[in-house]
Amino acid sequence: MAIAYVGGAHTTSDNSYGATVSVTYTPTAGNYVLIMLQQENNITQASCKDNNNNVIALLTNVPVRGNTYGMAVFLAKATAGATSFTIIWTTNGHPCAAIAEYSGAASIGASTTNTGSATTFSNAQSVTTAGNLILSAVGIFVAGNPTAAAISTGTKRQDSGAATAYNESILTENTNGSGNTVVGTQTGGSSLQWGIASVELVAIVPPTYTVTIGSAGSAWLATLQDWTGATFFPFGSTVDSVAQNSPAASVTSISTSWTTLSNETVNVAALAVYSTATISGVTETGGYIVGSTNLNYTQFTSEYESLADEHYVQATAGATTPGFSWTTAGYAAIVAAAFKVASGTPSLAQTATGVVVGWPATFTVSPSAVPSVGDLLVLSVYSDTAIVAPVTDSFGNTWILVNQTQNSVPPGFAQMYYTIYGASASSLRLLPILGCGT
């Protein structure tokens, strides 16, 4: 999840003389809020609370010009019901405050500060990991009715505006990987002093989902289909019917057939081909939609393996005939299965593929997103061993072998597995469901 600016607020420059200031803003609970305070006098014993008396932690106190000027920065996750934030301290001044809210952050990283009196102000800090964000609070102390400061590096999110006598508060952000995270200029007024505090927000890293396939051979190919948007029959009774075929001769096409029993099914077929030349030009037959095709592995100079899959949503029970054709003759095997839909309209949310080189103990297939609970996941595998070791995944789902068949000339096995994501108990163990086909 990317870190994103949500919103913010600020007070106007040069508030009434005092040692308290409030800024009104309603953040979303769990998002980070960065709050800054600055004034023309030193700030000591500063604290910040929301309207429900929840404390916003002090990130840093930045003394400027030997404590002549003051700046305090607070950063914490917002709590439910917050609508305003109040800062109190001990030394009166003309305070100025600003707040910015950010979503998608998991934690707080390192912080840095810088102070100076030059007309160009800056602070150097860079993200430690791509996707993180550097937030900066810039406090400007200047007299003489200047114009608002200009930011040339970094994105300005809040600015209290030009100071009529003393102060300006600015909040910025940047994703820079090196160098300055904020650069700006203040050319008006007199007696210029500035302070900057920067801090890294660490992005939430979304969980990854990986299917691991046990391996004992040298040629491994796999495709994964993630079906969503429907309620499938319970895990263990999801399969309607299966079929397979493995012709004895070298061929350029293959099919199988069966009759589904349920009113609506997701039908998936997988092709495994072993040939002495590169397999190409794979197309579907029987009205199916080709998914991943020409997934090739070259084992030796004269040994080529290929895996392809296809799918079809069948609205009513009846006969179905999945098949493939291709341009290079080879020894082929096809496995197919129909999975029962209880309600809803299934759609293919995502697919993933995997090809392994050599003789690994396992290999993995990793889709781009974590599936939704209740999704049907169908894994098709080409292997040069009779059956792969147990299929597992990173979220503890149980996988069932639906069907397998061998090419007439080994090596070459077509295998199909399935699970219902989040609904397959890890303790459940069922025997393979074997069907018959032509």
C-alpha cells in the first residue's frame, strides 16, 4: 500500500500572543498525523493532545539560533473521534501550527534536523526503502512583512502563509532516494532564521501470497488461476467432474470430454506436451478461452516441455469438450475439471505462472495480489515425475490433487490441484478425485 497524503489544516501566521494554540482537523483513525508548532521565542515543555485527551508524541524540539526561536514537531497515529489538536508550552509567543494526515504508513523511521539563516533553506534526508516518504516541517522566522516562502524541492502540503511580523509554518513531503528532501527560499523581510525537521514514514508492505510446489525432477512448469465473485461449493465437494486424455502417438491437437452435473461450473483444462522441438502456436478448441500458453522449458537440446491452460464458465449442465491444438508435434496429455458454483457469477481475477530451472527441492508461483477469501484457486502443473510433493501455500490452505495423467512417452505428467482460499482447513486430507474421459 502506498503512503498517501489525505489532508490537513493550519492556523494563520502570527496568532495572538500566548503559549497555546489549536488546529481543527478530523483525521481517519489509524492514519499518521504530523503536527508542527513554531514561534519567535524558544519553546520548552511542549505537549500535544487531541480533543479526547489522547497524546500526540513529540518527535523533536528544534532550537533555532541558540534557543532564540522555537519549533516543535509531533507525530503519531490518530485515534477515533479526534476533531482538533491543541499544543501547550511554557514560553509565550506568536504561535503558528499546521497538521498533515497520511495513510498507508506502518511506522516511523529516522528523523533529522537542520537550522540556518541563509535565504535558501534545506535539509538532507532520503528514504531507506522505495515506497517510503520523507515528511518535513519547515519553520521560518522573519520580520518585515515578507512574501510566503517558495519550495523548490519537495511537495508543499500545508503553509500558514506569509508572516506579517514573525512566523511561517510549512509541511512538505518527498520520495527522494538521495540528497535534499526539502529546499526553499525566503527572500523578503529581515532577521531571517529557519529550522527544519524531517522524518521518514515507513510504508505498509502488503502481504504476499505464494504457492509452493514440491519437486523431485528437473522440468517444472505451473499456472495458477484465481476465480472470484461467486460462492463455490464447500471445499472437498467443489469438484463436479474430471476428465483426461493422453494419446499414444505424437500429435498436434488433443481434447477430452465429459458432462457436467451442476447448473453452473468453472471448467479448467491443462495441456502438457513433450517434444523434440520447440512447441509454439497453442490455441484452444471447444469454445474455451486460452489462459497461459507456450509456457516452455528446454531441458536438453532435444527435449522440450510446454504447459498451457484454458477455461470456460458453463452456465448450465451439459456436455463440454475442452481441447488444444499447436504447430509442433509432440506427446501430449490433457487434464480437465469442472468446479461447482453455488451462487454468483465467477470471473478470473488474476493468473500467475512459474518455470523452474534445474533440480530444486521446491518451486513457487506468486500472483500479484493476495486472493479474496472464498476464491477458487486452480493450479496446473507439468512435471517429469509421477506426482509432485504436497502443494502448500503461505496462508496454510490445503490443496487437493484433482486429476493427473501421463504422456505416452515420458517424461511428462499433467496434474491439476485446487483449493478454496481461506476455507480449506489444513487438517483436511482427501484422496484424489479421479474421473474418466476420452
